[in-house]
Amino acid sequence: MSSKKTNPQLVATIDNLKAMTRENEAAIWRDIALRLEKPKRNWAEANLSKLERYAADGETIIVPGKVLAAGSISKKITVAAYSFSEAAACAIVAAGGKTMSLEELAKANPKGTGVRIMR
């Protein structure tokens, strides 16, 4: 069980990611769960401009935190994050990309192959 977290949805996400690690022997999900257990002020915050700069077209990116709308994006990428600002999610979809939760990505890609973690 996660320590000091009171948001039941966050606790469930962390527990589910750890379970995915045990079931599939994929260390990436444990890494993401441990990052989410840290204080929220230490979570990753990625802007669209950062995704545009560092992600390749067609790539799958994990943001263990929140995606924010500063900047613009033109690449068709799949982004999984704990949360998205409404404007960021709209911009990613408008560019032809896809947004999903961390748990959705873990179910779609249990081994975590071919994904990059953006901090």
C-alpha cells in the first residue's frame, strides 16, 4: 500500500502498476509507481513544447505526472500521464496523437516495450 497518499484513485493506480510489474516482470511500471508515490511537488510536468522537442513522431511517451498546454505540438504521438490539462489533451488529439491514462497504457502494453519516460 502506498504511504501517505489519501487520493483513492491515485492509490489504486499505484497498486495496479505494481501488480502489472509482478505479473509481467516489467520494471517500468514499478518505476512509474514509485515516482507517483513521491510528493506531488516532485512529479513530472511536461509541456507540449517539451513533448514536441524530445519525442519522435509515432512514439509512445509516459509522463509520471501532468501534461500542460504551454507551447504547441505537431507530432502524432501517444501520451500516457496521470493527468492532462484540458487544453493539452485537446492539442495532442488535434495533432493526430492520442492521450491515455497510465493504467490504460499498462493494459495495452503489459511489458512496457517501446515507451519513453518524460520527466
